Amino acid sequence: MTFFKSLLLAISATLFLTYALGVSFLELLDINVYMDGELIEPLKAIGVSAVATVILVLIALAIVLSVFGSFIFIGLLIMGSVAMVAIGVFWPVLLAAVAIWLVTRNKPSTKKETQYS
């Protein structure tokens, strides 16, 4: 399952659970939400809070992914610089090893088959 599909399923499940449990919770505890002195319907109150929660979760997800992404990028930069330094320091040894390998490797024999008629 892809990340985006999982994210959409999580958001829809959060909205559904918030709606299903939120309305019954508001009615059970007899909670009233007021904006500008007017009573807001329970469905609208739950919808606004659910959308605000989803937006906050998405912002937190973006922050977490950017922090971990920068850590991964810095780690790759460090490993790449260590590899370049190792190649820069040991290039004569690597060149000699490749030259020796090219000279001493086993070459496949090319024998001609004779045909008997």
C-alpha cells in the first residue's frame, strides 16, 4: 500500500470516527459549542474540530518528514564524502590492483574444433 493511499485512509478513518464518536459524546455530556454568541449544531462543531485536527496532523507530518529527510540527506552526504576521501587517498593502490588483475586474470581459451569428414 502506498504512502499516499495509507494517508488518505487514515484521514478518512479519523474523520469518520470523529463524527461517529463526537456527536454521541456531545449529546451524552450535553456540551454546546458557541461561536459569536450563536449555538453551533453538533455536526458542524464536530466537522470543524475534525478538519482542524487533520490540518494539524498534516502539518506535523510535514515537519517530521522534513526533519528526517534532512537527517537522511546529511547522512548520505557524510557517507559520500568519506567514500570520495577513501578513493582519493587510495587511488594509486586501487590503480595498481586493477592493473595486476587485468594482467594476471585467466583468459578463456579459444580452441578451434577440427571437423572430421
